[in-house]
Amino acid sequence: MRNQNFIDRDKLYGMLDNNAPTESQLNDILNKARKLKGLNLEDVAKLLCVENEADIQKILDTAEYCKDEIYGRRLVLFAPIYTGNACVNNCVYCGFRRDNKALKRKILTLDEIETETLHLLRMGHKRALLICGESPRNDANYMVEAIRRCYAAKDEKGSTIRRINVELAPMSVEDYAKLKAERIGTYVCFQETYDPVEYAKFHPAGTPKADYLYRLTCMDRAQEGGINDVGIGVLFGLVDYRFEILALMEHARHLEEDYGCGPHTVSFPRIEPAEGTPFSLPENIPHPVSDKDFMKIIAIIRIAMPYTGIIISTRERPEMRDKLVKYGVSQISAASETNPGGYDEEGDNTAAKPYEKTGTTGAQFTLGDHRSLDEVISMMIDGGYIPSFCTGCYRKGRVGADFMDLAKPGLIKEFCKPNAMFTFREYLEDYASPATKEKGLRLLKELTQTFSKEELKKRVEGNLCKIGEGERDLYF
Ligand code: SF4
């Protein structure tokens, strides 16, 4: 185990004292950001202290530039499968916490996992995130079987899940090695809060999760178990968001220095109301993050860690998600259910559901975005975005440091764009509504004209044509 002490609480809070940049400092930092090489901790501390509307807008504009330069208009889609909501922990903000008697508990059988997977496939999904509470019933051996069953499921069109990421409680090196052997994509675990003092208040003693350091070092053990593709994150609302961002930067730096590769993704959930969980109600959240600050956060991370994927979930409302995509988010979940067996209860989730904060049964939190996958994709097309279900890098072994080497020179845009277009075409052929298909095909035609290299353009056209004729799973 390498250095465990990479969060210096006093230093990080100290960096936030009266640290707003002067106009020339701000311009220097943003000019540096436009070189797409990232920012250091001091730069980020200054940006986090910016409060002035006009200056925030400059940060947002810079983030939009960086996002466009690196990712183009691509946006990766996925959906979670909650395999269980039993949990031995008592995190005060979570609907799955042990003492929540209002929640109906369930651990999916392998047959039920297959059923949930089929619902995702029939919507058009190709990327799944397996997620659950921490329970001996959801241990690594169960997850191995769950992953196998999820990968094995095949719908009537022959589609399968091509990448499974997992979001699971910290484990031993041996257990991580078991997951790695099952071809997982990213291993995700959020620290929730990096503040060790406040952490103790939200994660009661006597539960496994009370051990701050064991959680903080889970990515080190994952690396030792062979997993070099990891996702980190915080739950906003617990402590000052500015501290969390600096700590997250330190975590990323630690991974890069000690293992040669920073996190593949970062995630930023905000606390949302959960059934039977009074702490999660807006009036009880200690440090709520406003929409304005949330946009600023996403923009700062986009320019500070330009090659790291930023994920947001269906916790966020559609209008907010659309703005966040512009300023930095590169992956979103869509048409999600957050209770075990939720897709089967909801059918194929293709019917439009009105946006409203409804109560939930068995769910971890309430959803802000109830749109079906087809609706999300339709709106993405209207905004000129390319919906992507691509898993090409993962399946060609371009992960971890190899992926970063590919991404850093900016190749991601030209490399990933064709693959995104291929998966988009598959979706349009197999799962889209007629209206979505019509405008999607129009967008693909326009996109094909944007390749400047004639040879690449021909290869892209060729593959798109083959997919139209029935071939599947083509990627560079
Ligand atoms: S946040 Fe995770 S560990 Fe905590 S109660 Fe919820 S499911 Fe359990």
C-alpha cells in the first residue's frame, strides 16, 4: 500500500481563505486551461473562490471550449441496474440505510438480474452500471455471478451489454482481482466526503463505512487487484463543495503519481430526497449546492481535468442536465430506475413520465429526470449531440494509462466520434421511434461530412452503410 495520507484537511481549507483571483490572475488561469493540459491545485482553489457572475461566465465559456475541443459533440449513455438495496451501513443521507424501516428490501436473483438486463437492452442500452448497498448478500462472489448473467443476457435482436461498470463498497485486493477477471469496465466508489472530521458525522460508528481511511484507499487496493480503470466522486451537500473539489484533485493526483493513471471518471451527485430519510430533505442538507454553483463546479473540473469523464445521473432535472452537458459532462445515465427490479415494475420504460418529485418504493433517491431513452436521444439530436453507446476502447484494451495516452493529444475526438456514430446508427436501426430515427439519420449524414480526412470519411461511410444493411458491433 502506497501513501495513504494524501488529504491534508487543514491545507485544503486554508487554500480557500480569501483566495479569489485578480482579473489578470483569472485570465492567466483560463488561458492556461485553453491549452488543454489541466490545472494545478492552486489554480483550482482560486477558481473555486470566484463569485462574480461575469467571471463565472468566463469559466463556463472556457469549459465549453475545452469540452468541445476534446469530446466534440459526443455524449455517452448508460443505465444502472440496482442489484440490491439491503445495506449494513447507516449513512444518514441514504434511502438504503439500515435503519430505514420504510424501505422494502430486495436482493435480485440471477434470473431477475437477467430480466432487468433485458429491459435495458430492449430500450437500446449497451452499457450498464451494476450497483447495490453494502451487504454480505451482495459480496464479491454474488457480484461475479451477477456480472456473468448480465453479460450473458441477449434480447430478440441479438443485442448484449457490451460494458459493465460496477459501483460497489470498498473490498479487499483479492475481491477486486475477482471482479477484474470478469471483464468489468470501470470500478466506481465515491468517498461521499473527503473531510475526515465531517465524514464521521454522516457515517455512524460501528458500521463498515465508518472507516474513512479504508474507503479512501479503496482505489489503491483496486489497482493492486489489477483494476486500473477507476471512477471517484463526492456527494454534494455534506460539506463545503470547494473543499471537496480540492480533495478530489488530490485524490486524482495521488492515483496518477502512484499508479501512472488518474481516474477515468468523476461523478457528482447532489443529495436528493429519499424515502424515510429526513436528512435528505432540502431543509436539512448542511451545505446545499445551488444550480449556479453546480454549473461552476462542473466547468472547473472540466478545465482542470480535461481528459477525465464527468458523469451525472438522473438525479438532475432535464433542464439542468442539458446545461451541464454543455459545460463539461461527458456521460449521463438515461431512463434509470434506482430500485432493485425497477425496470421490470415499470415495463420497458418507453412511455413518457411526467417530471415530478414523487415518492419511491425501494429506491435510493428520487429521480429528477423521468424521460425515456428515446426522449433523451431525441433531445440530444435537437441539440446537435451524438448519443454514444461506444465501448470500443474498453474492448480493444485501450484503458487506464493507454487510454490517457490516446486521449491526451486530443485524438479522442477523431477516434471516438466514428465509434459513437456507429453505435448511434445501431440504436436508430434497432430501437428508435420513427421520428427519432428520421432526424437521427439526418444528423449522421451531416456528421459524415465533417471528417476532413477523405480516407477516414470513406471508412465511416462504409461502416454506417454496413450497419444499415444489418451488420452490428463495428468499431475502430
Ligand atoms: S450510501 Fe451506500 S453504504 Fe451508505 S447506506 Fe446507502 S447504500 Fe449503504
